[in-house]
Amino acid sequence: MAEMNKVSHDDLDRNLAFVAYGLLFFACFLAGAPALGAVALAYARRHDASALARSHHTYQIWVFWIGFGLALLMGASGLAAMFVAFTVVFGVVTDGSPSPNMEAFFNEFMARAADSTIIPMCLMACFVLFIITAVWLVGASAYGFVRLASGKPMGQTRV
């Protein structure tokens, strides 16, 4: 009776790979935090796992690092937009002309920001990179999940 409840190591590795795919899938909806768990799980299990699970853990690590790179680019473009906006605000504040009310300050800020096309370009790049990162994480993890569910290993991925 006790032998019926035992789970083989291959089944355990396969189930852990499924869990890692689920974490990668939901990472874009939860600010990337589940992806850290997925990559930690993949790194921890990839050397001890069966050949099938090992190929999927290697693929999950690859998916994570591509997504991480895209997220870094997205963050850099968002920070660039904030930096340029800050310099415009700093320029309005240190201009020397007194701004007695918030409306005058806002109008001056909008006039100077309209001269700069960097802010909207950086914000657009940030948005496009967010979409690309989300599509990458959802699509790559769904593809790997389907391959694992059908018992097929992943192709040549190197990490």
C-alpha cells in the first residue's frame, strides 16, 4: 500500500518543471517576482533531473535571462524618461522667473516638455518593451509547457 503513494524521481522532476513553467507564465502579471522562483527551481534541479526535465530546466533558465534582459531595457527606458522629465522640472524651477501658482508652473513645464521628443520616445520604448517581455514570457512558457506535457524535450539551449 505504501508503494502506491510513492512518486518516482522522473515524475517529481516533471512536475517541478511544470511548476516552473507556471511561475514563468504568471511572472509578467506579478512584476516578475515568480520568475525568480522559477529560475531558482530550474537551477537547483537541472543537474539532478532526468534528461527530459533537464532540457526543460535549461530552457526555463534561458527564458528567464532573455526576459530579464528585456525587463532591464524596459526599466532603463523608463528611467531615461523620468530623468529627462526631472531635468525639465529642474530647469523650470531654477529659471529665476517666479511661478506664483501651480497652473503657471504646469504650463511652463508642458511648454518645455513639448520641445523635447525624448520623453515620449522613451515612454513608447518602455511600453513596447513591456509588451515584448510579456509576450515572450507567456509564449515561451506556454510553448515549453506544451512540449513537456507531450513528453518532448526542448531543443538545443545552452546556459
